[in-house]
Amino acid sequence: MANDRKLVREITPMDEDFAQWYTDIVKKAELIDYSSVRGCVIMRPYAYAIWEAIQKNLDQRFKETGHENVAMPLFIPESLLQKEKDHVEGFAPEVAWVTHGGNEKLEERLCVRPTSETLFCEHYAKIVKSWRDLPKLYNQWCSVVRWEKTTRPFLRSREFWWQEGHTVHATEEEARAETLQMLHIYADFAENVLAIPVIRGRKTDKEKFAGALETYTIEAMMHDGKALQSGTSHYFGDGFAKAFNMQYSDKNNKLAYVHQTSWGMSTRTIGGIIMTHGDDEGMVLPPRIAPIQLVIVPIAAHKGGVLEKASEIAEMLKKEGIRLKLDASEQSAGWKFAEYEMKGVPLRLEIGPKDIENGQCVLVDRPDREKTVVPIGELSAKVPELLQKIQDKMFRKAKDNLDSHIYKAKTLDEMKELALSRPGFVKAMWCGSLACELAVKEETGMPSRCIPFEQEHIDDVCPVCGQKAKHMVVWGIAY
Amino acid sequence: MANDRKLVREITPMDEDFAQWYTDIVKKAELIDYSSVRGCVIMRPYAYAIWEAIQKNLDQRFKETGHENVAMPLFIPESLLQKEKDHVEGFAPEVAWVTHGGNEKLEERLCVRPTSETLFCEHYAKIVKSWRDLPKLYNQWCSVVRWEKTTRPFLRSREFWWQEGHTVHATEEEARAETLQMLHIYADFAENVLAIPVIRGRKTDKEKFAGALETYTIEAMMHDGKALQSGTSHYFGDGFAKAFNMQYSDKNNKLAYVHQTSWGMSTRTIGGIIMTHGDDEGMVLPPRIAPIQLVIVPIAAHKGGVLEKASEIAEMLKKEGIRLKLDASEQSAGWKFAEYEMKGVPLRLEIGPKDIENGQCVLVDRPDREKTVVPIGELSAKVPELLQKIQDKMFRKAKDNLDSHIYKAKTLDEMKELALSRPGFVKAMWCGSLACELAVKEETGMPSRCIPFEQEHIDDVCPVCGQKAKHMVVWGIAY
């Protein structure tokens, strides 16, 4: 039985086939099930618990910075979507259209929201009248739909869950500050909660969001060297304001347009957690986001006193605020080890008759299977300490991976060579022209990731055209 | 300015036009804005904050009883919706249909979920194999779409937000126990958190959910005597199990069908709060669900020391866990009084220079404007005590309203007379036949609300046909 189960749960080694390894984890850790609508997935309880933890942490950060949650409709009338030219061009080709309500054909078809800028704009145009009404700092948690051709669980699906913040401000300065504030919140969340190091930067014009003046991004590196765009924050200027007539009376009683932002983070971060921290045994979850931080596995549980002691320890650690599970099921200890390793539980506590005799138990960490023997009386102090240690070392390991897979290049040939030979990102200078950006993509297969805030001087000139370089850009293949 | 604002906020008196009173509150307390899709609304920050408080409380109850959250897709393929005959008949006429994805016509059209039984069934059929996999106790928080002809904010809209629980069990007994457990959780939540007294009972066959064997309900009475169905819990038997082939191997290794339930509570409860507790000044929110439990209004705030003292009190009460707002804006005290009365904030704290001299402040409760002068040093104890008192008296008042508007009738003429002359519910006996139920509805305009768990003996016979009575039924016009 134990062996059967083990077999069922075996996953493809990462080095053999990274894509299959990912799909195996997603299915076998019971994160996702496929639905009968192609490209639409079911988030199973364990995935949803991770998403709830993400929501709770981010939502608190949003509220602390003055944001309020709202709920906008699911549907956008076609005419509303079309109000801002760049925006509709970006999204119209990939939306789902509702044409009938009940048995009746609708007079105007409705798209299922791919993002809600247009809905927020319409609402703000109605409710913002005076400078006293500004800023409006709204956010919503919902799912959105984009009719993608190729889909992968968490990373790209036809329906995905996210939050989308939409704010309007009296001045450009305020709106720009908001855009950056939210990017830094995402970056801090990624690094300090998800233990995923990120590069913060600005997207090139080519890569920015449909309708935005500027798009800021945090870019993470997955275990295979590919990038995952993990959160974006957009500054719109007054483009939408003009298209939607979002005007207010300023302090001098003159009409002025609002300045606008939007920002979003989605369930794709769960894919990012898997591909940043996972290994051949399954997921590895950072303790700060893990639905179960500690699993207690009783050894020789049938022997007198073992379960009692395990329950006693569970109660004690729950009081310390540890999210834990005591697995007293009939499965073998070996099966349980594999199961919770697959699910990425950061810390395992083993306790058996001998341990009880010695007044101790064994703690095993998930990332390295490092064992620590701990006296039972010291658990309350030691478990939080070990969880912190795991959190820190997961970040350091991911940071090392990122740092050791970014390469500098001075010529297009060097860029090509790196793109072909080594997974990872390439840093190079750029003159700022679309032509050179397209040339790099064409020649190396790598689109630009971003113009990092932390600039370095690699060379004086653009490696494509030889003209004066304006920025250092990070390039890389992305999910 | 203050007067202008006041005028804008005036609402139609309840006795003059209850429907208009309701609509005025919904708009002027800034709960809802209309979107450009008819029947689809925007939940504004204050409404959403109430919904978040409802979610938090219910979600905790669900988790304490072993339920797990998931996220199902938004779309149901037409063929999947059609698998259970009664279910599709109930819902197909009122769903929104997606026919195109991007520029392509879909091979099969998809409906936007009106409820998700079919999706859960399809998933359970895949993941439930053995008795070890049972029960599955899932819930999801989402919005659903029903293409209603006539809509009213919160009460009936084309899109609304809710939770839907869907569970499968090994035995009928377990599933029936779950159905009732969830109904009682709803009832307890309504009474003890929302301060809305409810009648618990079972729906007649005519009124039950499409596809259910039994539907249980909690029915509340609004201020105008009409009913609001406030939460339902359904027992499905193995009807869907057979349609979707949800079978598992039991302990004897034989295939058996699962037994199933579903249960839901929605944003219409916000409408219920308004129509149960509201008055001519606006909403009255029960303290346990109020996003703001206490508003602090400084009097003569420009005078030295007033704002400082108000802030000091705010900090002190926040530490006690009171959800409060200190409104230090430039609006007049009178404007603020009206504003927070409109928004139903249960308790107001007024503090001015004289109060500070006397080391006290004035607390005013929202339901009766009862004033209590409280020494500042006693606020930490007194505020929670007053909030509790408000919670209790709101429930008692609503309970008195319910009790005094339920009338007993022995004949159809009495029922008609009551329906015509007095707003409220009518209790009468019933033989159990559909013909008599239809006759009552036809003659009195009242559909059956439910067969209450607490039965009374009013008569021996059915008032319509004179045959032996089986049940006492509560009848009433509903939202």
C-alpha cells in the first residue's frame, strides 16, 4: 500500500523535464484540477489555502496604505471597453463575449472582464467631483478572463484570480508616488514573505501595459533560469481620464483631469513559489505563507503514549501560533514523509517511543532535510526559530540562484552566445530604440524584462546599433 | 455648504414609500453604484466592508466545522449544465451565455455560473474514489450571474456575491446532518451577529431548489412585513450523484453513490440588514458587523486640546479592539452626525472643550439616540458594554416586530383578509397538496415561506380543501 501510494506520487525529475516536473507537482500536490472548459482550472483546497495566505498578507498591506476594497461587475459592455484606444487593442482579441441573456440576444455584447480599468474609470467619472473626493484608492479581489491559446496552471490560464488596484489622484506627482509605492509593496512581499528575490524596474515601451504611460515590474528568476513577471504597477497619466472624462474641480474651482494608476498581483505567484523553491520531492513552501508550517508525524503511533504526547505537543505549539497538522492517520510514517515533502511543509516533527523516553523529538527541515534533536521543553522556542531559519535560507538560496545566473554582455554576439548556452538573464546596455529591442529579441530569443532601478554601467554604447547607450536592460525568456 | 450636503442626503420617509426609502439609503449611504450593464451593480467600499465582515465571520464558522475553500471556474459548458434535468430546467432560462472567445466562435457555448453544483459534481466524480476520500466539505466565495428581468440592489441583481458550500458524504444520514448543521449556522449568524431573528424551516416541494430533495431556509421579516429568504441549505440525496456518476468504493469494496448537499448565503443579507434595522435617518448596523462601531466627533475642534484628546481616546479604544473612526474633517458637527447616522454607525462619541474640562464625553447610540455621559477613564469598559447593549436591543426590537406581525388563520377567508389588511406573515395549516398551495397563492398573493421546524397546532384541517392537515406553514410575500 505504502509503495503503491509512493509510486503514484512520483514526479519527473526537474533536470530531466522541467515543464513535466512542474505539471506533476501541480497535479500530485493536489493544487489544481482541470475543468471541462479548456484552460480553466479548479484551485483545490491546498492551493486555495496558499492563495488565502497571500491575500491576507497583501490585503493588510493595502489597507495599511489607505486602500479600500470594492467589487466591480464581471461584465464590460463592448462600447465601454472601446473607449480607450490602446487598451481595447491590447485586450479585445483575447476576451470572452457574452451575447445572450437567458433566451434573448443582447442588444450589445458584453465581455467578461480581462481587467477592470474601464469599469473603474466609468465609476470614478461619476463619483469624483471635487478635489475633496481625491484620492480614491480602490482595490478588488476577483477573477478575470483572457482567452489565451496556450495555457499552463497558475502561469497562464483563461481564468485567473488576482487583485487589481485602481487609484485616481489630483496630481501626477501623487499618482507616480502611488505607482512606485505599490511596486515596492509587491517587491517586499515577494522577498520577505515568499522568499523570492526580484529585480525591480520599468518596462520598455514595447512591453508595457495596454494604455499605460509607464509599467513597473518585479521580475523573478525561476529554477530553470526563465523569468516570471510577478507583479506590475502602471502609471496612466491622464489618458484614461480624457477618454472617460474623469474631471474634478480643483482648489481654484477649475476643471482638471485626474491622474491614474493600476497594479496587480495574481495566482501566478503560486507558480512562482513552486518554480523558485521546489525540488525533485515536490514543493517547498516558505514558512510565512505555508498553510501548514509544521507537520507532526508520530512514529510507532500504536505504542502507548505516542499519540498522547504528539497531541500534547500539537496543542502547545498551536498556542504559540504555529500553523500545524498532526497526522494520526493509518498511513505509514514513510508515506507521510513523502506526502508532506511533496506538499512543501517547511518543518516535520517526528516523535516516537524512544524520543519520549529521552524527552525529545526530531525536527527535519524541508529544504535540506537537516535534522535537529530538540528537548520537548524547548519546542516552543525552537520551532519559530527554525521556521525563521528556513525562511532566511530559502531566500538566500534563491538569491544565489538569481545572482549567479545573470550575465553581463557587451555585444550582440555575447548576448546570443549566453542565450544559447546558459539559462538565466543577460544584462546589457540599450540605446532606447524599438528597432534595437526588436533586434535583440529576434537574434537571442530574449525579450526585455525591464530597465532595473539599480542601473550598472556595462558599456558606453548599445550592443546592437553602437549608438550612445541610455539604460542597462535585463533580458530573459519569460513564462 | 453643510446645508447643501444635508439636503443631498435627505431620504424618503419609510412610511411614505418603503421601496424609495430603500433605494435612497442604498445610494446615499454610498453602498451601491449602478454600472452600465443593467442589473449589475458596483459594491462601494462601505458595502464591501460590511460584506468582508460577513465573510470573515461566516468563513470562520465554516472552517471550524471542517470545511475547506476552493475556487471553481466561472464557466459551465452547456452540456454539463444539462446533466441534471431538474437543475437545468430551473436555471437555463436565466443564464448569460458566452459564445465567442476572442474572435472565434466557441464549439460549445458556456454559461456564466448561476450556481456551481454541476462543476463541483464533475470535480468530485474525478477525485472521490474510496470511502477514505469522504466526506468532501468544500466552499467557495465568488459571484454568480442570473439574468433576472427585474432587479433591486442587494436583493436581486444579475450578478451577486455569495458563498456556496458543496459537500459529498458516504451516507444519507451524514449528508442530512450536514444540511441541517449549515442551516443552523446561518440562523445563529443571522440572529447573533446580524441581529435578525429568523424562522427556520423546510421549503415546500414547489418552492425548493432546482434538483434538491429538500431545501431548508431561514426566513426573516423586513420592516414592511415582507419576507426575505436569507440563507438556504439543500439536501440532494444521490440525484446528482447518479447524473454525474459520483461513485466510491465503500468499506466492503462495493460501489456506492455519494450523498450531497449545498448551501449558500449572499450579499442580499446586506439588504436584509437595511430593511430590518434601518429608519428614516438611514441604516442602523448591528455592532458585531459594523465596519465602524464608533465614530468620534470632536466638538469645536478648532479649540485647543480637543483634537488631541479625541486622538488620545481613539488610540485607547483601538487598543481595546473597537473598530472606530475619528472624523477630524472640516465638516460641521451637525453634518457629521447626519452622515454617520445615515451610515448606521452604532455609537457616536462627542467630545468638546466643556467635556474635557469635566473629564467626560457623551456617547449617543444610533437606534434610539440614547445619550450616556461617561467619564473618560471609564470609556474602555463602557464602550464595549454599550455596543453589546445596542446589539441586544436591535435583536429584541426586530424580534418584537416579527412576533407581532405573524397572524394565525383557520380559513382561506381569514388568510385573504390578513393578506389584504396587515403586512406580515400568516400561519395556517396545510394538507400538503400542491393544489392547495397554489390556491392559497392565487387567492391571497402569498407564496409559502416554509414549514417551520417549530410546529404549532392551529387546526385539524387544511383551510383550503378541509382535508386532514399535515403541517403548519408560514405564508408571506417575499423579496
